Amino acid sequence: MYSYLFMQNKYLKIKKRVFKIVEAAKPGDKASKVFDIFIITLIILNVIAIICASVRSLSSNYSLFFKIFEIISVVIFTIEYILRIWSVNIWKKYKGIFLGRLKYAVTPMILIDLFAILPFYIPMVIPIDLRFLRVIRLIRIFRIFKFGRYFESMQMLGRVLKKKKAELLITLFVVVILLIISSSLIYEFENVAQPEAFASIPSSMWWAVITLTTVGYGDVYPITVTGKLLSAAIALLGIGLFALPAGIISSGIIAEIQEKKKKNIKCPKCGTIIDKDN
């Protein structure tokens, strides 16, 4: 009985230590910091490899190197993923052998970890068309989003988007309505004069998007007076409308920084910054 309890305690200690290592490093934890640096470096190298592999000359000359590097990377990321799922039920928030791990497995960052390795395993399980395989393998670029776990700035942006999702959704809703109205109007004004360029409302939406964003490629443009007046109005609306999300996110970031400053206090003795939450 004593030996069983001893082994159980040892097992829990190992699991707790593994969880602390694979999570973002806490101050003073050297093992966790080394692990974070290693994973960050591997992510950077993976992104570089994905970009370089798209160059035909590099892909053909160094195909074996890219394949070996991909296998090594997937093995490491898979071990990391398994260790996170295995050790997470040490955390009170995700208690439970099955339900706790399942709850953790569907969190955004862990889903990104899963998407980063899935393209390697899918062709082994499901025989698919090679053209579709190329699209699946592009999901490997999700590895760049793994940075969010290690950088406070990316975590802050995630919190801001979460807090401001209602305002951003309203802005998106207004953009969609304006897109439908403007493409419908330009279709009515320009269809007779340019039946090929404005053949239908869906085809007119390309012009609406380009005008709203004030990009103006010049491939499709109105030639009637009413069409030109509408274009001017839509372009002016687009300038203000697309500035709204930037303003919403900026105000959210400022509020988040101010909130962070309030949480952090200085130790009167040593002058180090202490987080009130910890």
C-alpha cells in the first residue's frame, strides 16, 4: 500500500513537472524556458522550410532534406501535443481523465497544435486526391500561430479580439449589408451599358469590394453618370467604414495595456514588478 502511494505521488509529481515545462515558461524555470526557446526555433525553421519548399528549384534539389525535416518536426510536435493532453488534468480547470482532457483539446491553441500535425497523418489514414493533399499540407502554416502561446503581445491581441467581438461583428454586418446594396445598385445602373462587366449582382460584388476597400484595380468600373456618382459615394463610405475595426482594436489594446499596468505593482524593497493575479 505504501509503495503504491509512493509511486502514485511520484507519478503526479512527474505529470505536474511535465505540465509546467510544456506550458509557457514562468520566471526562474530554466527547463521550461529552454523548451520554449527550442519550440519557438523549430516553429521559425518550419515556416522558413514551408516557404522555401514552394520554390521549385529548392524543392527539387533539397526534397529529401525537406522530407526528413518535416518528419522530425512532426514527431516533436506530436510528442508535445500528447504531453500537453496527458498532463493537463493536473490543472484544476481541466480536471477529469476524459472530460477534462476533451475540454482542453478543443481550446483554440490546442486545436492549432492539432492542425499543425494533421496534414502529415491524414494521407496515411484516408487515401485522397493528390491535388487535395497539396491544399491539406498548406495547413502546416498553422504552426506560426503556435507563437501565440509564448508571446504576451499575441495573447493580448487574442484577448482584445475576444472582448471586442460584438463590436467587430456589428461592423462586419454593416459591411455585408453595404456590399449587397452597392452591388445591387451598380448592377441596376450599369447592366445595360456594360452587360459583360456587370452581368449579375454576384459578379458586381467584385466591383463593390474593390471600391469599398478603395483599392481600385481598374479592371471593372462604371461609365454611366449615376454609376460614377454611386462609386464616389461608396468609396467615401469605405474609407470610414474600414477604419472602424482598426479603431475598435486600437481602443481595446489601449484598455488592455492600462488594465495590465493596474495589475502590476512594484515591490517597495527590491523594485521588481509583481503581478497581482499571481
